[in-house]
Amino acid sequence: MQLKAEYNPVARKFATKPLLSKAALRTLSFVAYFQPISGSDLSARRGSQVYEHVRDLEEVGFLVWERRGRSKFYNTTPEFSEYFGLSTDVSTMKHQLERRTLILR
């Protein structure tokens, strides 16, 4: 595929920039494994930068939240499952994530 020369600078910005940072991906893995997970629990596990990660993950469409009382609880979306080739069933997804992390070790 070839672009017109006038579009090269715009395309280069997107081609070299990853979709998500490694830190945001790590936060996403915590949400996927421990879902539904409260914002305070996620912050305790990942630190205060988690709120920026959550915002990025919501923009991409991988996270949704629901309010329970005064807390937000985060879950992954079907788009997340489809993108990473995981089951939409939470217990099956946990087993798949466990197997993938064993392979990576």
C-alpha cells in the first residue's frame, strides 16, 4: 500500500506509536484477571497512574465501568476479548490468561 506524499507525515505518527503503553497494558491485564475490580483496589495494586491508564483504555474501547454506591468497578469489553483472542466468559478468560503467562515465563 502506498500513500500520497501529502499524507505521509500524518501516517508516520500513527505507524510508530503503539496503541497502548506497556504500563496501560499491565493495568488492562489486572482488570482482565481480577474483574470486576474497584478503582480503589486497582489503584492500590498499580499506583496512582492507573487513572490515566483507565482513561486510555476506555478511549480504545477495552474497558467499561459501572458505579456501585460510591465506587467504580471496571470490566473488560467484548472488543478487548476479540482483539486479544480471549473468551468473553470471565472464568474462561482467567484460565486463558494464566496459560499465556506460564508460556511467557
